Amino acid sequence: MAYCSVAEAREAGCTGSDAEVSAWIAAATERITRYTQQLFEPTPLVVVADVAADGLVILTRRVRTVTAVTPVVSDGSASSLPSSACRVTSSDVLGQIDAVHLRWGGYDDLIAGAESYSGGWRGLFERWGLEQAKVEGEFGYATVPALVGKACALLAAHIETQTRPSDADAAQDPGLDVDDEGNNVRIEDDAPSDPVTPSSSTGSTQADALLVDYINRAVPSFGGV
């Protein structure tokens, strides 16, 4: 997953081989994910969220598709729910929120415990003491927004500049991996995972300014935002 191309990063000031520039982009992408708490490409993910009293499960990432919804119960006895047991909405649609709506009404006579004579879905959920649900699917924006791509390119160049040692630094620390131009080419960056600890800044005020409207405030997002 990368939010800009090598060419875009070079235009913003990145140097070095394609592999080196790709590494700066990966580092920038990770910082953007940490700062915004968003995913800007369709990404397979598992999200565990609380179930409200009315059966609403608010998701903290923009949801695209849901492949499985599994109640989280203490004894692990719950299996994945059929599509008849829930409804999915996404902020990709104007006016909707990212959520799974469990059907507390209705029943399914083919599901043990959710039969009409057993209280239907509501009776089953109450017997489970359902408080959380695990949602598996694809999350994120359909495509990388233009401002996010620009921020990634600028941030990649910013990170490279910050991590490039001076000649004096390289002489003092022979452990640094530097090329003939004195660039630090040792890049260690873990792939982002979810949940990612929030950050108050990407490290670049330019990137922060471009990304501020994309920060996930961990509240329902309305208006297709």
C-alpha cells in the first residue's frame, strides 16, 4: 500500500534509487495512516467494535464490503451471522455512516436459537450477552484523494531529508549505511497494522495541513465524508 508514486515523490524532492524512494514512500504512508487513522486504499481488515443497545455497531474505518460479522462472546460459541441478521451502511454513500446494524427484530427458523419461538434474533443476542462484534471485510477509500497523494510525496521527501546524515555524522558513526553521496540508505519501517497508535503530527507541517480534513475523529462520519 502506497499513497503516491515514485515519480510523484521524486517531483517533491526525493532522491536515490527507485527502491530507496519506495522505502521513503512506505514510511510516509505509515505516518499518514497513524496521523489520520484512515485507510486511503481498499484494504482487507478485521475490526472489533461495541454493540449499542439498539444493535448499532459503529465502525472506525470507512467500510466498503463486509464478508463476515461474528458476535464476540465469552465462550467463543458464536458463529458468523448470515446476511439476514444484519445490514451494512457506508459513508461512501451520502448521508450514511460506517456501521453494521444488527437486526434485533425478526427471526430465522434455520438458525439455532434465533427461531421465532425462541425470541428470534433479539432473544439470541440477549442470551449471548452480546457486547461486541467482529467485522471482517474491505475498508478504506476507493482511491487515494489528491491531497493525500500530495501529502505523501511531500512527507516522503521530508523524511529522507531528516534521515540523511551529514558528512560529520557519517564519520562519527561508522555503523550508518551511507551511499557515495552521504545518504542514509538503511531504512527500517514496519508495515502498518490496525489498530495503529494515533499520532499528533506526521512530522511535517505541510503534510499535516493537507491531511487535516481527513483525520478520523472516531465518531460517525456523515455526508459521505
